[in-house]
Amino acid sequence: MEPSAAPEHPLPRTTGLRTLRRRVLLLLLVPLALGAAWVERPVPPVPGDVVLVVVDTLRADHLPIAGYHRETAPNVDRLARDAVVYDRATSPGTWTVASHASMFTGLWPSFHGAERVPGKETTARPMRREVRTLAEILRAEGFHTAAFVGNNAFVARAFGFDRGFEQFRNDDALAFPPKLAEEVAQWIERQTDRLFLFVNVLDPHEPYEPLPPLDTRFPTKQPDLGSSMTVAVDSGMPVEPRMQAHFVSQYDGEVVVADRAVGAVVNTLVRTGRYDDALVVVTSDHGELLGEHGLAGHGQTPWEPEVHVPLVVKWPRQWRAGERVRRRVSTRAIFDTILASLGIPPPSGVDGRGLDDPHRVWVEDVDSSGNRILAGYGDGGAKVVDVTTPEGSVFSELYDLDASPGELDHVEDDGASGALRFEARAFAALPRPANEQAPPAIDPERESQLRALGYVR
């Protein structure tokens, strides 16, 4: 991003501090007022079970429900017919730890504290101990809570993700989606209680290694290029059509693998008589860059391929089946939506606005250099990205996603985008609770897990 010559002053220089505070307060209260207007809404059926499935690294635009030209996810497609599809769902973070923690707590990354540690590309601090997780809340309400996790390097006990789960499985075998689906199915079949089930499907995370025949289901595989686009790009290989076509074909093959695992979980709910009364949420923690902006992977600047994720919500008795919501939403609001469906008030400090309540959408990250990154979305296609250095300098760019969906050109301030930029800086200025917990050590077991995901080479 290009730094501006000098940080823009968001208000005329004659504006006093008292007026500035009043405007900040007004901006922060507007979403609350908007939310109040949505109180009169049909009441959904109360769920029997709650099932949250997160398909790791799945970008929205590689699914048929988003208009993708390849049949990568017929099972998600079938589920969507019984569900509400949120077309502009956005992850609150660009990588696994931060975004999962937001779904588990209803808080933005800088508030739950599970953010990247500067200088350490592959680790973060655990969630703050004071924060209550979805599993902790539902367990206290009488749900039998269980988690089956494919990504054992990042959705790990070390970051606090086991809190509230009576059973937390994240052994190496579950990294293989068919094995994961088999274990989940066997577990569901043995249960008699009301369930909160969390499933993390590792594919289509790198390395992209779909087993035959899925490795050639979509043409353009080039065996000489390997299974990691990140490795290729980091080694200096330029992104060119042959390379991009190869990695997209392998990524799409892994999307098929993940979709089959999702289908197996849904079929088990049907077979055991739990499907109709269940609230089933299928989403992703983040997307993936596949050559856009000359980059690969995730955990970088919040470009749309990295943060635009699928979100399918199947309500009990297929309430609102087939509905499409085109307003932008944050997957952080999954937490509030689940609690509200059960009549459970949110914990102190969580705003309580669910997916169907108008809310501002933010993406937060800390990069390996310690720069704090904040993206925010306004009306229409407005998007602001601010990068704040450890020294306090702010580099800022504005985009119009309607005019340039690929974010190839930034735009100048106008009235609406200028207000969005001001609101982003007001959000960034809010006090955050300190998180003094130490990041987990890179012990031999964790190093092995990171190596399997391609982070240790």
C-alpha cells in the first residue's frame, strides 16, 4: 500500500475535542439504533441440536452457490436449498486462530486477544481467560459438547479452543476429511443428549493434495509444480497462467473432498433423525489467495479472496429455506445468532447482534512485522484498509468493490468513504483489554503439525 503524504485529519482543524468525542460516540451508537429497528421479526423455531462446521481455507467464490463454474460442492449446494445463504459473509480475520476465536466468542480479534505475535508468523496468544466461549455457554445450558478438528496445529488446546468441550478430538488422523467424517458419524450415532457439535474440516488447506481421481478431475494438473502455491511464490516463481491453473485445479479437487465430508455429516444428522430440528451452520474461517495480487495462501492483507467466505445457515424445520441475504455480514455474528436462537443472552461485552441485525463488518490482523491491519466495509462497495505501524503511522487505502471487484484500483475520498475511514479510526481507537498470556511453545509435536501444513520447510 502507498503511504499518504501525511495522515488525513478526519475533521476540520477547528473542531474541538468535545465535538470529536460526540461524533465518535454517535458513530458507535448508530449500529445499536439500527439493530433496534429489527426487533419485530418472525421468531425462528428453537433448535434441538446446534452443529457448526468450519471448512478451513474455503473461499466463497469457488462454490456453485456463488456461481462458480465447476461442480465443487454439490452437498453444500443441497444443504443451501434448506437454508439461508449469506452472499457477502466476511471473516473477521485472515487466518485460522483469530477468526475461529471470533466465531467462538462473538468478539473481534483485538478484543478476544487470540492474535498473531509479531515476529512469529505461525503462532498467536491464546484467547483471554476471561472470555466465555460458545461451548462453555452451551455446556452450562445442558448441551453435550464435542469438537472434531482437522486443523490440529491451529484449532488447538494451546489457544484455548478446547474450553467448554466435553470431548475435544484433534489427533492427526482427523486431518484426512473422510476419516474425520467417519469419526463424527460414529459419535453422533451413539448420542442421546442434546448436542453442540463443532467440526473443522482441514481441506482445502495447503498442501493441495487431492487423492486420485480428484487430482485430475479438473484439468491442468502440472506435477512438476508440486502441491504448495505458497512455496512456489515464496521461492520467487512468478504467478503465470500455467502455475495458477495448476494450483486452482488442485485446490478445487480438495474442495470436493471437503464437500463430501460436509455431506457425510449432514447425512448422519438425517439418518439419526436430528436434521429437521437442528441449527446447522456451514462456513469457513478464511479464504485463500490463488495468485491474485501475485500472492498465495492466507494470513496477509485482507484482500477479498482471503476474507470472503461461504455462510449457509439451516434453521430448524428448514425455516427460511432458499433465502439469500445480500447484505454484508461478519461470521463473528454466528456466535450471537446461535445464542439468540436458544434464548440465551450474550455475555457481558458482546454486543448481541446476530447475522440478521445490521452491523458494521471489520477484519483485523497483526502481521509478522507488528503492523496492525484493519479493513472495514461501508454501504455499497466501499472498503477501507488501514495499516498502522508499531510507531503509529497510518497507511490507508479506499476501494470501491462494485467498480473494481479485484481491488486493483483504489479510489479517492468521497462523502461516504470519508465517513467510513473516520469510523474505522474511531473503532481502532477504542480501548482493548490486555492479553498477557504467553504464546504456546513450538515443541516437537507442534513443529510436526506445522510441517504437515507446509509452514515449516
